[in-house]
Amino acid sequence: MQNMNDNLCRSDRPHKSCLIAMSGGIDSSVTAFLMQEQGYGCAGLTLELTGCLDMQDAQSIARFLNMQHYIYNFEADFKREVIDRFVAAYITGDTPNPCVECNKYIKFKKIFECADELGYNYIATGHYAQIYKSNGRYLLKKGADIKKDQSYVLYNLSQAQLSRVRFPLGGLSKPEVREIAAAQNFINAKKRESQDICFIPDGDYAAYIEKYTGMSFPAGDFADTSGNILGQHRGIIRYTNGQRRGLGLALREPMYVKSKDADTNIVMLCPERELYSSELIANNINLIALDKIDGKLKIKARTRYNQREQPATVEQTGADELHVIFDEPQRAITRGQSVVLYDADIIIGGGTII
């Protein structure tokens, strides 16, 4: 741990003390400013996870706001809980969501551990989502800026965590956040956002996995749903459900990846009409809006980050299992992705599609 300008002992900290997750980006910087404006005694926290963060910007903003700034290194934890899971999922034919895994196993878990160790009551992050309390229960709601809403990747938060998390950007739009940063003369006010997975900035998942594992993934067969061989693929990790481009095949009609079988090393292709399915099973579930789903519940559900919610019915078929049936068939429901359940703008909960 690196501790900068830590002249305030725990017993002297104000009751409304908050540890701000700071990446060096504009969202976390404005989060720190807004939490100070709300009267919280704040300090910044930067988690070293991949070596890709702009540590200098985080430190500069903390100094500019006259805040203490802590740096904790969790690279080994990130490797074990996020990268290893990501790689293992791709090898077995799934398509994981590392941002969901990181929020669950690393970011919020570790930030709370640091807050408890350092004596801070609350934590705050730059996520675009909202929290409010109703009938004694903490609820998670979409961010006001629908284009930036990040509720999908936050469905694993617990009641205990929600009671101590603050999302000050939840009611703002991204242009408003940039205006605040510019008005405060933040050095990162014009910084561009990264849209890639943080540990694979060039987006080449297959090359990363091969280098990380030291393994090569052999060519195998493309086959249709009738078992006809259509050609050769370049390794199962190079494909994901719904993919059309990059197959390298000349076929009579457009074909898409329907599924992958790691045991047989076959990538199954189909016409687009056969990508659609009406139901899914999910495990590793977390419910926010209620303790348990009793009976069948009409909801809306999202199976990908950028998808619009779709009308569906959900039933909890076990302590850790959900069965979701959509009103209309959905395109390329994919193992390893998350299904997140909504009641209007409220997140009911979610799980991992199996």
C-alpha cells in the first residue's frame, strides 16, 4: 500500500467519510469532487490491477482536491479471479463478461476491504447507476443517462454493499459530467474513454489467450446443424455466438456461429433464423429487489450489455437457478454472458447463462 499525505488518523475522520475509487479517468474524478461537495470527508483509492491505469492523473486529481490518496496492488487477485476465469471460459467454449466478474470478485470486494481497513464509512465509484431505499430494502436503478447506464454489470451487489455505496453520477449525463470536470479545470477533462477490456486493450482476445496460456488452439471443423462439414476454423477461441464476419468461408447463404463444442472442437454454424431461442437457464444468481422469486414473475430481461430489455417470464427453479422464458425469441443467447432482470428501471437481479 502507498499512502500519500495521510495526516488524519481514523478516530479524527468525519462520520460521513468516503473512499473514492479513482482510476485517473473523468468519471471517478468528478465523483470525488461531488462527494466532497455533499459534505463527505474523502480520500482516493486506486487499485493496481493490470498496470494500465493512469496513476499519475489519479494522484494529480487527489492532490488538486486536497485528498489523501491510497494505492493498493491487487494484480495477483485480479489475475486469479478475472483473467483466469476469462481464459478458462473461452477455452471451454463460453463467452464471459469480465466486467461483471471484476465488479463481483475484485472492485467492490477489495474497495470495501480497504475502506474497512482504513476506517471509511462509505465508498463511491463513477458508475452510472442509482441507489435508493424502499420499505427497508436497498434498490439498484438504472442511470439517468440511458446511453451510459451501467446497471447491467452491477447486479451482483449485495444489500450490505448497497447500503454503503454512493453513485453520484447516477442522475447525470456524460456531457454534464464533462462540464463539471471542465469547470473545475481537471487535467483529464477532455480525456477519451476506453471501450475495450482493460487487460486486452487491442481487443485481440485470441492472441492474448494464446500468449497468456502458452497454448495453441488447433483448427477444427465448421459444421451445420445437420452435421455437414462446411470448412475449417482457426481455433475455437476465435469465435463467439452470433458472429458472421471473419469465418473465411464462401457459402451459398450467410451463416453465423450458433455454438461451440470444446470437446469435439467443432464450431456449429446456422442461418440467422436459427440463432433465435426463447429460453435460458442461469446460475450464480444474485437478487437485489427481493430475497427469492416465488412462482412465475413477469419481468424484462437483458442478455447482453447493449441489448434493450425484452419482455419475459422468470421462475426461480432452485436456490441458485433461474429459468427465463422470453415472449419473443432472442438472438444468440450465449453461455457465459449475464442475464439481468428488470422491473421498469429497477434491477431485480441476475445470473450467468449456462
